[in-house]
Amino acid sequence: MKALGLELDSEHDHTGKKANSKSQKEAVEVGTNKQKLKPKEKIKEQNFIFDGDHCAMCKDVLLLEVGHTSDLIDLHNQLVFTDSYNFECLKIPIYSKLNIRFWRFQLEFYFDKVICEFLEFGWPIGIKYLESLDVVEKKCRIHTGARFYPKDIEKYIKKEKTYCAVLGLFKVNPFSDKLVISPLNSVPRSGSAKRRVIMDLSHPKCHSVNDCIENNEYLGDRVDLHYPNVDKLVDIIKSKGQNCLI
């Protein structure tokens, strides 16, 4: 679940995906590949404005429906006390704008039909090493790329709100489980003035969410996971031809 500048991940959140993380060097880089900021031109850090205990920006952004928020919290709290994933036992549909019936129809003869279960009931994260998680209650400072660009963070939160992908603000932990706090960051987009917001699930080092996820195994199956870059995808499209499916 997301809050301003922080990604809140539960130890037993069975409805998310493993996210990519960026190196610290890339995360704090200021400027673009084409034009770097000179030392005297460096942007001064902007502080978020608080209204009492609440961030004023978030107060305007995170006006989510109470029903939607409470439903997701109830779903999480039910899953905490089960030994199985949602797609295996409770089978409570998660919020989605996907036409699940259409997906099931199109993938009727697909060898990996469990994908439809994940789309409807949530993707297990696959956390294995819970003892490595840093669940100590403490403040987590967001990265430089988020502190220097609060407007970009605000746009990101507003966009995520339209997807009903954020919850909060919370003064206390509303879940029947511990939380892991991961910082937000932003990095330059190649050839664009817009910045890309990322969630650093590799922080803190050795005690992060990603440190608790097996790289070569998912739900007991051996996997060889790698992420193709944009250039690779372009090459695939060129080789397969226009209107190909990827």
C-alpha cells in the first residue's frame, strides 16, 4: 500500500508483484543524459508542506472512497490468518478494470492458465525470508529524487489514485501484520522532461522486500527471470512484423 514518499509492504501481502529497483547511483542522478545541471544550477530541496500531522499535498490527493479502502484492508486481514494465497483459498476478487471473463476465454487452452487466477485474485509476491525484513518501526527518509521533485511525486500519486492503487493516509498501521517501509524516488526519463517515479524495494540493503524474494524460484517452480529493455522489445517487434502480439 502506498503513502506519500513511502511504499508500505506487508510481510504477507499476497496481492502484489515484485518490483524493479534502481541502483543508488541512478536513483540520485540529477538531470538527463543529454544535459547535466551545473553545480551552481542545482535545484534546492523543496520541503513538503504539512497541515498538522498530515501532508497538505496528500490531503488533497488521497481522497479515496472509504468503502474501497476498508474493503482492501479487510481482504488483507483475512489473508493474514490463512496458510494459503488468495487464489488458492478465499478467492476474493481484487479490484481491477480487466475483463477477467474475456481473459479466461482467450487463454482457455494456454498452458499457464494460472495467470487468470492471478489476474482475478492477485499475484503472490513470493516472500520467503521473513526474518530478513526490516520491520522495526522507524521513519524512512525518501530519496533525493523524490525530495527535489515533489510536483512529480504529486502527479504520480494522483495518477495512482485514478487506478485505486493507493491507500492512506494512516496514522497507525491498519493491518493485522507488520509493515516494511520502502522509499520513493524519481529518475530522469530519456529524452523527456518528465521524471519516472520508482519504489526502491531494495532499500534498506540486506533487509529489503527484494532481499526476501527468491530470484530463481516462484511458488516452488524454477524460473529464469530477466527484464527486456525497450531496445530489445523494438527488435522483437521489427522481427515479428507490424501488429504482432508480445
